[in-house]
Amino acid sequence: MDTLLRYLRNLVAVEDARKLDDQALLRRFVDHRDEAAFAALVDRHAPLVLAACRRLLASEQDAEDVLQATFLVLVRRAGSIRKHESVGSFLYGTAYLLARKARASETRRKERERAVAEAQPASAPPRTWDDLGPVLDEELQALPDKYRAPLLLCGLQGKTRDEAARELGWAPGAVKIRLERGRELLRSRLARRGIALSVAFLVTSVATAAVPVRTVAGVVEQSLRFAAGQPVNAPAALEQATGLLRELAVTKVRLIAALAAGVLAVGLGIGGFALTSDRNTPPVVDSTASAPPPSSPTVKPDRPPEPEPRPPLTTPPVKAQPKSGATFAAVLRDVEPGKRTVTLRVREVNAAYPLAAGVDIQVDGQSASVADLAALGARPRVTVTLTADGTEVRSLSAHGETVSGTLRAVNAGRNTITLLRIATDAKATPATWPVSPTAPVTLDGNPATLAELRDGLSASVRLSADGKRVLALDAKSP
């Protein structure tokens, strides 16, 4: 009762704080530990978070524990949320991770408790409405943040495009384009899973959950106690939040260590070159030394590169072997669909990895198969995650390079551009690509069309994984 009374006494200040946008409330809390600002954030986003938790967890108590844990994470990570980053998207993503972990723990507990002598294989039950919510959350979470954020704001939280634009710091036109693109991506991802209902219907049907004032008051109080280093009277939520924060801290330390190792390797390489150059002798190169991953070879659509011999399938040296369960960047060198094996260029070494059962493969953000990877003519950059034992590829995402230069020609009728790309040598080479109909085009940071672009503009284009078309174009006036 004391918790609720304290919240109600502070309700006038909370009402005043509600007039501010998320970033202003976040800055007030980070800079001044403004309790009313934090309470306004909880009141605004708790319905979104609790709804996601209820869709993923069967127990109401488990859902409320994850709701509390999500805001415990927020008080510790508030300072890391960048300007114009969606607070709602951050909270939704955090709640999704925590709820998935809680559901996995509950499943393991039930499996340990359940002793069945003989289990007969049962046919999959028909999909019910309760099954669709978790599927929608899974596919929403898989979208890039620039598409997920407007979907959450306009779909699940009921904001207008103008309100979402102010919240995200985008132009209204950019919100419109990314909202439509996000809906299309989500629709295609759901269709692959056999769900043909419209995205608008699904999103509005699972939008938010009513959160009792008492629950909001409890979340606010425990979160502020956590921020002040005081005991928290929510043991399950505290354990979940501290576990996730610990994982994030370990990931950050590993990233810093990897960057430091890369810088050290580059420094040693430069030093070795200088010493050997003074003696007028060729530098000695250690083939097992760590070095930054090579950039993918430049792809010229109008002049395809000569085919190279297939690299041998070798096991990388110990120094080049990524850690078990690690996520790392590489260059895709070869694919053997029959053997379900990929060869990656990792730190100057070709490494062959088998694909795990149920491997998640994506090409340009879309679900793909091993055959789709093999069909890529270019050698795309990939982001790879290994299994926990480090022996197989659990997920692989292929994407194209980003090329910068000067627009030489824009043909809006044919939907093509010609770019005089920046080259490392004195001779720059023009290249012509078709522009994908769904590619976002911006001019000086604002949404634009190809017809609005002109020759001579500086431009940066993101290519598809096969290097054959433009997926995004950002032009700037000189």
C-alpha cells in the first residue's frame, strides 16, 4: 500500500513529465535521477512490454517478473541509449530477450520434472491464435531497428507518423517509407511461416496490455531502488536483470579485447615492416598472425572478375580460430550445398565449417537457403555465429559492400545509376547498377526519389550480396 500511495502522491509531477518525449525523459533521469521522468517512461511503455511478456510466457507472475527486470536493465543502461534511438524499441528488445530466457528455463524445469516412460510422436497441433503472438514478436525482433522502431510506435503503441517522427528524430517522409518497408518485410517473413493474415491486423490485435496502477508503482519503486544501489524486493526479476547485464558486460569486454588485439596485430605488422625495410630486406610475414579481416573484393557489375580456383578446405590455425559460440565477420569464399559446408576467409586463413541443423541463413536480410548462398556470384561479406562448441555455423547473414563516390548519371526511367566510385589508385572506375524498387533513397538526409537526384552529387550506395543491384542510396549535395 505504501508503494501505491507514494506513486499517487507523485502523480502530478508524473503528469507534467508525460508531456515530454522519451529522449527528454531519459536525459532527465540520466542527468538528474528525476523520479517523475522515470515513472512517466514506465507508465508509457509498460503496456507494450507486459503485452510481449504475456505472449511469450504462460504465467502472469513470470510476465510481471520480466516486466520488472526490463526496467531494472533500463536504469543501468539508460546512459547507453543513443540520441534518436527508440526507447520503446530498446525496452521491447530487452523484454523479448528476458522472456525468451525465462521461457527456456521454465521449459527445462518442466522437462526435468516430467518423467515419461514412453513418448509416442504426436502430430503438430493446429496453430491457434495464442501461437501467433510469439511468432509476430520473433519476426519483429529479427527486423533491423530502423524498420522495427516505427512499427512498434505506430502499430503497437498507436502513435501517428508525425508523433513517431518527433520521437525518432526523423523526417515524416522517412517514417512513412520505413513503416511501409517494415510492414512488407514483416509480411514476407510471416508468409514463409504460413501466416497470411495482414500485418496491420496482427499488429493491432496484439498491441498492448492493460497494466494496473499498482503494478506500475511497484516497477517504478523497485527500479529506483536498484538505481540507488538499495535492496530490491523482486528476487526473480533481479536475477534475470543482473544475468542479462552480466552477459552484456562480458560481450563488451570481449569486443574491446578483440579490437585491441587487432590494433596490436596491425601495429606489430607495421613495426616488423619498418625494421626489415631498414635492412633493405623483404619483410618476413607470419601466415598464422592475427590480422583484420580482409574487405571483400571490389565488384564491378560492368566487368565481372575472373574466376579464381576454389580455395582448399582447411582448418584454421589456433590463432585464427574464432572462439566457441562467437559471432564474427568474414568473407564467404566457397559453398558446397551437398556437404552443407561453407568456407570462410577469417584473418587471412581459409576455414571450412559445416552448417548446423536448422541453420539460420539470410541474404540481404531475407531468409535464404544453402543453394541461395551458392548462387551468389560475388564473394560477399558475412556475419557468422558458431554453435556453443565452436564446431558448426549456427547462423550466417550475407550482405553486400557499401561503395562511395560521385554520381555520373541517374536514369529514373530505367531505375539505374552510374557511380564514379572512389578508388585507392589514381584511376576511378564508373559502374552502373539497377536500383531496387524498395531501396530507400535519401538526399541530404531527407527521403527522395531518383528523379530528384542529379549528376555530381556525392553518394554512398549499399549493394546487394551478389553485387548486382543497389539496396540503399544516400546522396549529399556538394
